[in-house]
Amino acid sequence: MKHPKSIKIDSKGFTLVEIIVTIVAAGILGAIFVNLMGTALNSSWNAVEIVRDEYNDEGVMERIIADYVKTLNSKPPGDLDEIVNNKDNGDYGSNVAMQYIEFDTSGNEIPSALKQNLKVVVQASGTGIEAITGRYPLTTILTKSRTASNDQIVIY
């Protein structure tokens, strides 16, 4: 008995099952992508506010340091109390804290009445953004390094 010649079919392309699986997989990935991008777009305004607030905070710190250098280079050298008075007058805004400190033998800071070292902290400003971003306040320590008018002028 002779069998009829089998017909060889060259299959070029995808089967219907492969196309359906591909479409379902693309749909799932698309839904995940749209969900993640929507969240990112909703919170993209944070970057602008963070940069603005950091700019303002750094500007306050630079004004404080400029006043410090001016006070330090005055003849006779000024007192750190002038910087504290400027803060109390509201010259630096409400997010600035100042405290006279010294360091014990272990390196820990403790409050001081000597008025030799002034710790200046510019708190992170903004409306709760620092809590979201984990920003830290700007901190510096100003010292009474010139004691006489004939000491070398500080260039900062």
C-alpha cells in the first residue's frame, strides 16, 4: 500500500497562542510601567522644592559666615555676640539656632558660658520635605580666633 506523499508545510510566523501570550505579557508589563511612572510623575515636584529650600538654607549660612568674617576682621575684633544679636533681630530667619559650646576631653560638646565657640545650625526649611528626603541641617562652629586688632586678618 502506498501512502500519499506528505505535504511539507513551511511555517513562517507565529501561532495564535504565541501572539496571545505576547500580548498578555506586554499588557501586564505596560500596566506595571504606567503605575510606576504615575507615582514618579506625581512626586516629581519634590525635586524642585528640595533644590529651592537647599539654596535658601545655604544662602542663610553664607550670610551668617559673611557677617562672622566682617565681625572678626573689624578693629578691634568683634564679638560673637554680634552674630547672635543679628539672629535675635530676625536677620537670618526663623530656622536658625545658635548656642555657645565647648568640648570636653571626650570630644562631646557641652554648653558654655565662655562665648569662645558658637555653634550655628540652619534647620532644613520647607514644608515637611526634609522628612521625606532625609535632609540634615547645615551646621558650623564659629570661633573667636582673633583676639587683638594686630592679628592677621581672616580671608574667607
